Amino acid sequence: MAQEVRGVIAPGKDEPVRIETVVVPDPGPGEAVVRVQACGVCHTDLHYKQGGINDDFPFLLGHEAAGVVESVGDDVTDVAPGDFVILNWRAVCGNCRACLRGRPWYCFDTHNARQKMTLTDGTELSPALGIGAFAEKTLVAAGQCTKVDPAVAPEAAGLLGCGVMAGIGAAINTGNVGRGDSVAVIGCGGVGDAAIAGSRLAGAAKIIAVDIDDRKLETARSMGATHTVNSRTADPVEAIRDLTGGFGADVVIEAVGRPETYRQAFYARDLAGTVVLVGVPTPDMKIELPLLDVFGRGGSLKSSWYGDCLPSRDFPMLIDLHLQGRLDLGAFVTETIALDEVEKAFERMHRGDVLRSVVVL
């Protein structure tokens, strides 16, 4: 039978979120119901609330989540009731041209649950990134559940569901940061700090953090940055070159998503270096670069979507590193909050007061 649970709803563009009763159907074929234990408050949820993703209101917000599988539908074999899982929004199909070429992290036909969660009056909800985890329970495609070691704290594990994985993957998967490389990260929010942590994991020799907020730069040092640049007071391109023998960094990761910071990243890399865009721009933004510079500087200009991750490969590995003390996922958790504090968490996020607020249920 369908269950009624509490969930955080964005009812309309820029309207305050509110807690409503959400009807969660029994899982159908290929689906799972997950009892949510923790869910991070991500900037993408704020984009949904502001109407920056689409206008399919009302939204059931929340997607950076971990919890326990409660029930599964027919044909589900990878997870079972009682499994501790991290939810992901890239459930790969296994059959598209990317999957069949052995590149499932580029899957072109990812999927979500077929059934809809609703309000009690039957209004269908649009779950954020196909998850909707600011709720006591949520319905997802079983492929969105990645089983990991239950020894990890849910509030730390869930962050791999989006922001932390995006940043770590931008460094390790997309940027191919290697031992001895120099790396610059522009923008030191949660994703940027995760890129710093990923660069340290990969063995980068020099990691330069760039931001306009000294508080964020201090946090970046705790995540593994060896040098910091406040771009309010210094030209970041010149500063990065000065710190790399005049050459520029081997890999520059842009974690802001703005034309001006992308341009800085482009010119702050070494010849034949790599630029990785992991910050999310808005549809109206445009970039103009001299085509001769694009040609003459060589190297790679890449975008990183979800850190080019494969959840079944990357989540268990990173959880193991965390449990070994080599990756401090808990350092990204600034505070834990209740469901009714999500609106205030958005305000703290906007002010730059937190890396992550995490709802604990």
C-alpha cells in the first residue's frame, strides 16, 4: 500500500518551501522505496526552488541522500531491503551507445522511477533530479541506489550523491590529475573544496585555491590546498602563474560557472594543460575567446557532469577511503538540521556561511 510521509515541497517560483504530506507508492518493477536518513542541502535544490531548472512545480526537493532500502519491486536484483545505499541521479541504462562502448558514465538514457509521488489531493510531484529526498521516504529507480559500507555516517555518505562527487570526479575522472601535477581550483564552495580534496587524493604536488572570501580560502587549506589566492585583491591568472614558475597550472578546475572565471581558468593553465568546467552556468551566459588562443595553447577544455562518475564504481571506493581515514567526508558537513529548517539553510548557503547543511531524519 502507498505510504504517507513528510516532505519539503517547493510550491512555486521563489515561494518559501513548506512541509507537506507526500504519498509514496509501493515500488513497481525496477523501483525501490528508500527510508531516507540524511540529505544535503545543495545549490541545485535552490535552483529548482527559484525556477532555474524548469517550471514543473511543485517540486519535492532534495537529492544528496543516503538511507536504507525498505522495499523493492519486481526484477530488482542489485539491492535488497535492509541495504544501506547512497542515492544517485545517473542510473545507467546499460544499453545505449555510451554504455555499449564501455563508457557508462556518459550514459545517454539514464532513468528514474516510472511512478509519481503525489500530494494527498493527487497533485503529482517533480522530484529534484529524479530523487526527492527531503522526505522521510522516497521512490526511485533501483539503479539510483548504490550499496555501500553501512559503517559510514549517513550525513557524510549522502554528500557523494551530488556535490562532493562532482568535485572529486572533476579532479580524478575528468581532469585526470596525477602525481606531481599542479592544480588550481577557482571557486571554493562545496564542489570546489571537493575538487581540492580529490586533487590531494590523486597526489597533486601543488594545489592552488582561488576565491573572493577569506573564510572559504581558510577552509580550502584544511581540505588540502597548498596555496590560496584572494581574487578580490590579486589577479588570479598572474598569481597562479607566479606559483607555478611562470607557466600556469597543469589542471585548472572552474567551480563557479561564470564566463569571467572560465576565462581566468583558460589563461591560468599551462600550455597543453587542461581546463575542467564543473561550475554550472545559466542558459544566458556566453564565453568569447580568441580562436587562435584556443588553437595555440593546445591541451583540453572539458566539462564535468557529475564528476564523470560511475556510482557503482566510485561510491564504494570513496566510502572505503573515508573509512580508512584518507578522505574526510565529514569535513564537508557544516551543520545538521531538521526538515523544517531547509528554508533557513538556503539563506545560509546564499551568504556563504556553510559548506553543507544536512537534513537528518
